[in-house]
Amino acid sequence: MKKKLINFSAAALSVMLLTSCTSGTDIPKTPTQTVPETEAETEKETETTPGETHVKTYEDIDSQLTFIAGKYDELVEDYAQDETVMPNAFCAITDLNHNGRLEVLLTSCVGSGAYSYTAVYEISKDYTDLVKITYIDGSTVDYEDAADLCQWRVDEANIQVYDCYMKNGKYYYLFEDYASAGWTDKYHGFYSYSFGDKIRREYIGGAAVHIDDGDYAIKTILYKTSFVRVTNDEYFDYINTYWDGYEKQKSCEVKWIIFSEDAAFADNIKDSWKAFNPDSEQSSTIELDYRIYFGSFYGDEYEFEIQE
């Protein structure tokens, strides 16, 4: 696991971000949608009618949950790469790509967001295994240039809402990333994630801020894809048009459970799946306007000063 660091100086603000199973009994099969084997087959992926209501009740769903519950020890062994991970780990049961095979999301965000560690598993196509999904870059864990899937700002039910978009039959979700080095140095960014045979993630943009002692200027660096520095106008033009060409879907509600509660894991994952709602009428609370987001930390006497 690597640590996300934010490194600031008084003269120039710079950011370096380092974010941060398999044996078992067969389970009943059910018809599934086809998922592409290679990147070249993207356009051939599952065709889903935009705006349709998604049915999340499959005849073998209880068997899938029972199968996942039996994999708890293997998940712990595979996921817990660091002693700081497990006490802070959260889990969610989802079907974000709507193929009928459940996913297990495991993530931890330690402290103020300085550490992020995420892994995603899915019931295999033949319904006989629980496999870890790799990212496009080949990695199986998500800690570099990555979103914090489970933020601490969830409600008492531990349910988080993610905005969802569709393009070429694939679902894309908006996630955020936060890091802090105290009151003077903070970062907030956004990612697009899509879950298929591989996980595709793209950095959308974000902002890093720094305040010097005794100064009311919020020195701000703005970024878009690939961490390219941009002006204020360029930032908002890009952020506000990023989803052009996508079709907005209903939002998705995901319930996070404490992964380390092994005795209750079987019941907890059932609760997580029961609360999973891919047709939510709610909207994400992610704030894309850095002025509003960081303004909640600093008073009206502070002013943003873009470092171009």
C-alpha cells in the first residue's frame, strides 16, 4: 500500500498523489450478459437500454451471497496487505455492471484520506469462483491515482450515492478523492470508473490548496485529466462538459459494511445487497466547484488565488 502525499511550498503549489480466491462449491448458473475479453471489444459489450429499470433479483442471488460468505477468510488473506487496512476496511455487495454476477468491493481510507486501498472481486462467469478484477493497467489493487470509494461522509445507514452515466452500453460512476495535510493543505479530485472484465478509471480533475500562516490567500492549483494544470476558466469548461456524450442514468445507492466484523459477515453482506439500489432518485453530494467545497473549510475573509 502506498501513501498519498501532498507536497506544498510557499512559492509554488505542487501535488504528488500516491493514493492511496479461489476454491469453492459450484453455485447455480443463470443466464448472464456477455462481457468482452479484450479492450478491442469494448463496443461489443453488454447492450442495455438507456434509462431502463434494472432488476436486481436473480434466481441464484442467495446462492451467490452464501458463496461469498464462505470466502471471507480468503478475502481477508488476499486483501489485508497491511496491518492498518483491516481495522479500517469497508465492504459492499453490488452489481455495478448489471451482469447478474455480484461484486465484492473492499476499500479502506485511513485517517484524513492519506491512505487508500481498494480491491474488487466478482463471481466468475461460470459461477464457480470469486475472482479479483484487474485494472486496465494490469494491477489488481487500486492505490495509485485513485478514488476513495467509501468516504466518511456517509449517513448513519452507511449508504453512499454515486452518480451514474452510460456510453456504448457501459456504466460509468463518479467517485471522489480527498487528501489533507492539516488545515493548510488539502486536495479534492474526481474520477470516472467503469466495471467490466477490467476496471477502467480516468482522472477527471481536481484542485489542491495551500494557505501560508498569516495569509488570507488560498493558493490553488487546478487540474484536469492526466493532472494537467489549467486556468480557472479551463477547469470549469472541462468539468462542466466532461459527461457530454454520455447519457445520465439514475444514481446508485451502495451500503458499506465493516469488513472486519467476520462473525456477522454473512448477515451483513445480505443487508448490503438488500440496500443496493441502482435506480435511486437521489443525487450524489459530490461538490465539483472547488470554491464551494474548500469554502466550507475556510472563512469568507479568505480568497482563492489560482497558481497558473
